[in-house]
Amino acid sequence: MNLDQIAELEKRVLIPTYDRLPILAVRGEGCYLYDDRGKKYLDFLGGLAVNVLGYAHPEVLAVLRDESETLLHVSNLLYHRYQAPLAEKLAKKAGLDRVFLANTGTEVVEGAIKLARAYARKSRPSAAFERFEILALENSFHGRTLGALSLTWPEKYRKPFEPLLPGARFVRLNDVAHLRESFTPRVAALIVEVIQGEGGVMEVQEKFLKTAEELCRANDALLICDEIQCGMGRTGRFFAFKERGLRPDVVLVAKPLAAGLPLAAIIARDEVAQAFSPGLHGSTFGGGPLQCRLALKVLEILERPGFLENVQDVGAYFRRQLEKLRSELPVVREVRGEGLILAAELEVPCKPVVRQALEMGFLMNCTQERVLRFLPPLIIERRHVDELVAALRLILGRLGNAPVADKKEVHA
Ligand SMILES: Cc1ncc(COP(=O)(O)O)c(C=O)c1O
């Protein structure tokens, strides 16, 4: 079936949750995706921050082949070889102690909400009032299931499903006074993405973060860092919270953990983790042998000398090129981000830019209507950045003037 036939069939048979780009993806290699006509796209979307090692990475394929023929799935009622070593590694990297393995980002946000409530009860059983409130930040995104959705800011996502979780409240981004006001003794946890990905690559300021940590400590509330999008090497450091000197009680990772298969982790301080006991939480698929082996491979590759340094180098170069575009083209309002989570906010809606870039063989996405967001595989090189920036210069340069006429592909 070709793209039109597939799109037509999807229109009839899928529950309409996605507004897809017109590409029928059939295979990927390195930083490139290929469609059914053999056209290639340089990927600055990276499967929404999942494909950190690009596509068809040979070492990932070797693990996949081997483990899929050995032990594809085994229930969590039994042991297998890879969960404990993976947990040990993740805990060490986060400076924490214990790990629960699940499948998706939203699922570990749910688990963290339960953990915060369980810990609040256990740590202060005689509190005169229930401590169950969870604070999140305006502009945040933490997922789509009911608990995680309660902590996700855009009203258009939440409103149709109300009533949501009682005690979920939002604090104004970077407003320290509002943070202090919001912090009542009923607060069990505060959840934060130190760089808000879906929110348009918005940085939470260090002073706000430090105050949040102090208030959590003073109130015995948990500081939960959602590193699902900005973590695991994306900023050029393994965790974005570490660069900011934060010491969270709980860290959440997901997207790239198993190189493209679903795997997610709650990483917690020992005392907090002990609020769970057998039966209080679980997952049929979470932490299967194939995913855990893949995650061990991903971590091993990320730890190799030079890997994260390359993310820092290419990221800084990319940002400089975007800044240059901003200085040349008034349509670019602001450039944000670090490492390989970057954004260019435009003065105009960016969907048409994404479409034109696609025709020229570049994949990226638009968030918050006017923000071009870049989440490429962490293996991209400066020459890839040059290709993209040349295409953007052409597209953005013509915005407001003539439409882009020569939509030629620019890859070698
Ligand atoms: C920061 C953050 N948290 C949570 C989620 C939800 O993850 P998932 O889509 O795997 O459920 C996302 C997804 O984009 C995210 O960016």
C-alpha cells in the first residue's frame, strides 16, 4: 500500500488521536529515515527524543538479535539477568539507590505520584491532615494518563477529562514568590522538567529550582525530576538536573532508555523507595530482558569517551548557527536550549515551515504553535547541522515574501 492508501485506511480504522506528517516511513539508517519512495530525510525529530543512537545502530541490532532468540519476555515473578545490573547503573548515575522499571513516560509519572503518596503516609503517619497534593509547573508536560495528565499544563489536554486528580496544582514558571505561596504542608511532592520539552524548550531558572529543593526538604516533600525528554545525554550531560546542582528524591527516565523499545524507570532514594512493598505497584512488561539488555547497551555507548562531549560540541555549534539565523532573520524571535534539545521560536506559526522542510528532506517538529523544536539523534555531526541550517535559511528567508519555489532536496 502507498501513503495515500494507508492514510485512507487509517482514517477509517484508527481512533483519531494523531495529526501525522505525510511520510510513509519504511526504514532508517544512522540519522536518516527513508520513505516508501526511497526519499531520505535527515532526522531532527529523533522519534521525539527516543532514537538517541539513530536508526539501525549495529550494536543495538546485535543485542536485539541475540536476546530475541534467547529470552524475549519473562514475568516479573521470576528473576532474569539484566534488571539488577541496569538498576544499579541507573541509580549510580542519578546518585540515588533503587529503581522500578516500567514501559512509558506517563507510566513512571503515575508510579511517582503513587510513591509520593505512599511515602507521605509512611513518613508522617500521625499528620493531622492528608498530605497528597502534587505541585507541577505551568507549561509542563508529564503525560496523558489521568494522574500524569493532572500535572500536564495545557488546558486543552486536561479539560475534556475532568475531574482529574485531587490535589494537583500548578506553580507559575520561574515565579519564586508563587512557589513559596503554593507550598503548603499538604504538599507531598513537586515534579519538574528542568528543561520543558513539549512546553517549547523552556528553561526553569536555577534560583527557582534551588528554592523548590529547599521547600521540598523543609516540608519533607519529594522533589521529582522528570528527565524523560531532557535526560539521558540530551543536554550533553547524562542528567540535566545534575548540571544545576539539584539533588532530587526521585528521577524519571523513559524515551531513549531501550534504544526504541518501551522501557522507563523510576529512580528513587532508598528511604522513599521503601514506601513501596510487594503488591503495591507492578507491571507485566516493565523491565523485560530484551529491553534491559538494550538499555545496558545504550548506557555503555553513552558512557564511551567522547560521546557526550560530542553532544556538547555539536549542540553548541547548532545553537550558534541558530543564533546567527536569528541575527539575520527577524522572523526568528528567540533561540533556546542546550546540547541537542534546541528550539527556534518564530514570530509566525511554524507548521508551514515544518512542511516545507519536509519537502526538502528534513524532519523536525513544531510545538506551542510557533516553536521549531530539534531533538536529533545524539550521533549527528556538524555537517548535518549545516545542511539543516542552510535549508532553514532558505525557508525562513522567504517567509512573508514569495513562497519557497525551489523545493529541491539538498542532501548529497
Ligand atoms: C517530560 C515528559 N514527561 C512525560 C512524557 C510522557 O511520556 P510517554 O509519551 O512515554 O508516556 C513526555 C512525553 O513527551 C515528556 O516529554
